[in-house]
Amino acid sequence: MQVKLTANARRRLVQIIDYHHLEGNPKKGKRTVEKILKQTRKLSEHPELGQVEEYLIKEKKGHRYLLVKRLYKVIYLIRPKRIVITDVFDVRQDPSKIKG
């Protein structure tokens, strides 16, 4: 099964890199994004690895999440031939900002 990232998910990954760059540690941003992408690849073999995302249940699309480094939720949908990553969410933010 293929893993695809939406434009929103890609934008969030760039924001992580930019944040760490501004904080003076660009290598940490790149390592964090690499770790997130490595974990998302596991979904191709085990799509139901993540839990149901309770903050998006109301959308009734079946959003799930995979927690990475205890700080980031990778929000995704299981589709017939692919996994669609819709958001990479920093859990220190207000959960109402999660995008499905």
C-alpha cells in the first residue's frame, strides 16, 4: 500500500524544520522529520497501526493517528490502495487545530 502526504501534511513538516532552524538547531528539525517519515512508512504494511483520532470522529471519515516521538500525531486515512497522511500535528497545540 502506498503512503501519500497531502499538501497540508507537507506544509507541517516544513514548519517543523523551519521552527528548529529558527531555534538554532536545524539538524534536530531534519532528524525529527526523518523520524516522522520513517514511522509513516510502517503504515504501508500495517495500516491499522494507529488509533482512532477522537478529535476527528465527527467527520466520520475514519481518521487515525500514529504518535511519533511523543510530540507529533501523524493523522491519516486508510483508503483502498493507499494511506493518506492529512496532518502532522504537534500535540502541544490546541487539539481543535487538527486538520483532517
